Amino acid sequence: MLEIQYIRQNPEDVISRLAVKNIDATALINETLKLDEEKRRLQMALEELLARINNSSKEIGDLYKSGKKQEADKLKAETASWKTELSKLESDAKNAERNLFDKLVLLPNLPHKSVPSGKTPDQNEVVREEGAKPPLGEDCLPHWELAKKYKLIDFETGVKITGAGFPVYTGKGARLQRALINFFLDKAVTAGYTEIEPPILVNEETGYGTGQLPDKEGQMYFAGQDNLYLIPTAEVPITNIYRDSIIDEETLPIKNCGYTPCFRREAGSYGKDVRGLNRLHQFDKVEIVQIQHPDKSYIALEEMRDYVAGILRELELPFRILKLCGGDMSFASALTYDLEVFSGAQKRWLEVSSVSNFETFQANRMKLRLKKGKDKPRLAHTLNGSALALPRIVASLLENNQTAEGIRIPKALIPYTGFGLIG
RNA sequence: GGAGAGAUGGCAGAGCGGUUGAAUGCACCUGAUUCGAAAUCAGGAGUACCUUCACGGGUAUCAGGGGUUCGAAUCCCUUUCUCUCCGCCA
């Protein structure tokens, strides 16, 4: 959530930066400012009345103590007569606050100054491209064929057990999943991240803290009986660890990582996007999360991006890094890099990681603050990135490394799989 | 799931419905003493919002929400959570 103080002081800046996300916020901002004024006006009136009542009550107490019962009773009656005014002011003030809040939660985060404008994914900026695309023959197979051929993934049985988008991994396919998870976690821990195993069901406050709620609840599975949501990413529980807390700046940066399954309803997806492993309802992912000082968050963002690139390099996958344009960025992000691997048989780029700086957007919702000595607490910056999401890594691993003998496992992964070839 | 007990500041722990934002202890910060330190003494110290050029002032906050009252940490209702006992169970 944007800070109202900032909007109040820099409405022009807010409007022009939201324009980069292709949002004309002029009307919304004007309305927000009006509601903010209204809220403060009512708050002042209410607090003034409360102060009068407090004073009066104190006086009544003193009068009783000194035995002046008559005067006390008189003042009591007078004070009681303010009650109708009080309840009206209370409900008005509450409504005004509610109205303001309802507007504020609709506003997406402001994009960083360097974010390119643009409406669609093809206007994202290619930061760089690395690795050679595999020289596959005409007879190369897409990963879903390979998965079937080598009995690695059973999509049909997944449909039987649960539904589309819930594959069953078998044999070396399952082993490959486990290998990748361990590989990613080991990498992250070596890079200084603390491993976390969080809950994968979260409550409403948690969903709100990272920005999934109230807007995108249709994207999450919901366990209605207990009012809990299945997490769409480990970012949600791992960042919310610090909800409602004030962290000593000395302890920064906080770097956490965690493996979790992720659940996404993906309502509205169709066609080649959902073929095979391209888009699933349940998938595995290792996530990295940082809590950073505002002055250092953009350095950290680049480090995280380069860290993820390093893993892709070790996996010998051709990849490219994109800086997302305003129109392709998520609601909460100020700057996002996507990392995509090239999937040789499908001949398309697949997003395997998204690394974002949320600046104070999540921290403001979560009341996650930093404190240095006696200074006033200030909001922290939060960042996260996938490192990495498994399905599309597996897709490109299978497709790019197919040979006549079988599927070659990259060297770095062999200690984890225990085999170098799927034949 | 059933029965009971409880939730107070960073922690521990008081708190007859009326100067209780809250005693006390520990921890913490500042100053005095000291060559320095320990000990001792004096003082300070939560968070959020509103207001003020500023000094300052106001409101809220004793798990969350609602109620009674001129006035609630204190009384009532409710939700959540914790603990103890029973049941069930990886």
C-alpha cells in the first residue's frame, strides 16, 4: 500500500508514475486526497470531543472525592448529553477512514524510475541473453512426450487423482524433483540465506500483508472451513514472518530462503500455455526473500537477479534476463526482473524466475519497520525472487538435453540425482 | 472434539471502575561520581495517528471486536490464541 503522506505531498508524482503502469489515476488520486481531508477533519472533531469528555470525567472524579456531589451530578448529566454527538462522530470518522482505506488498497505500487513504459510482455527490455540454444534435430520431442517416453511424469493419473495441472512424478522424474529442490536450497544457503520451512496454509492477514488479498483472492485456493489460503508462493509466509515488527537496522539484511509447494488456480489460462509443465496448479519452488534497508534494496535486487542467473548457468540452460515494462509488472512491485530459459523443442522462452523489489509497499501493509538507535522507525524494503521454480526448469532440461541415448543430466546436478542419464 | 484456567510495556510481574501509559524488578539509554570500570545516585525511555513553523498539545493503544458507565486494564458479551486435564492421532 502506498503511504498516504507521500500521496498527500506528491500527488503529481504518483499520477505520472502510475501512468507508466498504464493507469490513469488522476480521478482516483483526487478522490483519495478528498477522502483523506475528510478523514482528518472528522478525526480532529472526534478527538476534540473525546478530550472534553476525558477532562469532564476527571473532574467528576475529583468532585466526588471532595464531597461535592451536587456539582458532580450536574456535570455528569451535562457530559452524558454529549453522547449522541459522540456516537455520530464515531461512526462518521470510522466510515471516512474505511472509505480512504478502500481507495488506498486499490492503488498499485509506483514503478521505479528506470522501469520502461509499455503495455505488453513484448515491450519488456532484454537486459542480456546468455548460453547457446541447443542444436536439436527436427525429430526432437517436447517435454511432455519425453516425460511419457521415459516414464518421468504421469499427467493422466494426476487428472484422475486431482485434476488437470496436478502431475504425478514417478521414478527418475520424482528423483529429479527432489534433486533440484536440494540443489537450489544448498545454493541459497551457501549464498547466505537462512533456510525456512514455513506453513503452506496462511490466514487472511498474511495474504493481505504481501498483497494477495483483498484483490487477487481468486488466484488462491481457499480452505473455507478454516478460513485459510493455500500459498501461491513461499514469499507469502516467509515475508510475513516479519509482519508487525520493528527490526533493528543492525540486523540487516535479513536473507531467508525456503522450499514449498505452490498452489495457483490460474483461472483463465488455456492453450499451449498449459501444455505439459508449462503452467500447473501445483508446483515446487525455492524462493529467496530479503528484508533490506531502503538505501540498499536496489543493490540487493541486482545481486538476487545475478544469483539466479548463476544457477541457470550451472544448469547449462540458455537464458535471458528481462526488465519488465510497466504494463507487465505485478500490482505490488516497483521493479521486476524476469529470468526465462529457452525450451529447445517448444522453441519458446519460459519464465522460471521473477525477482522483485517491493520497496515499502508490502512493509506498509505489514507494518514492518526498521529502527536505528533512537530514530523514528521507518518502513523496510522487501524483496523476493524465485530460485527457482521447478516445472519449467524440468521442461527445458528435458527438451534441451535429449540425445539418442537418453536425457543428459547437467554435471552440477549429478551429485543430487545420483544418475547422469535418463535412458 | 469435551472440561477448566489464562492473555498487562523488550522480558518478568502488580493492578478497590476515578491524575494508571500503567507500580515493582531485570534489561536499555543519558548524566553525576571515577584515571577508567563495577557499584551507587539522579533522570529518560513504547507505538500509531492528528495538530503545531517550532517548543509543545491531543487521541488511541493492557490479545482482537462489541457493550455498560460521566469515566474501563479493571464489569458484561464475543472472537482468537496459550496453558492444564480427558479423548483422538501422524
